[in-house]
Amino acid sequence: MTNKRKEIIRVGLPWGIGMFIIMTFILPYFNGEPIVLKRVFIAFPFWILGGLLFGYAMNRWLPKEK
């Protein structure tokens, strides 16, 4: 795996997993909504993909530290 791919995964996955937890469990809990297993299974791949896209965007458009 190239260094660029590792960086995308290193930045994107924690963001995607964090957003998955917040949007799927924490916000519905505070809003009094039920946490439905179907919603969890649908949301997980979307947030992981979103996290990888976020990691790609950060890697592509932010200036590199040297």
C-alpha cells in the first residue's frame, strides 16, 4: 500500500467511524428516537465511504507539512 493510501485511511477512517457513532447512536439517543438495527446497517457503509472521501479530500487539498 502506498504512503498516500495509508494517509487517506489514517485520516478518513477515524472521522467516518466517529461520525457513524455520533449520527447513529448519540444524536438519536438525545432526540428520543429509537436506535434501529436496520438504520445501523445502512448507515455504516455510508459513513465509512464518507470517511474515506474525507481522507482523500484532506490529502488532496490541504497543504503538506514538511
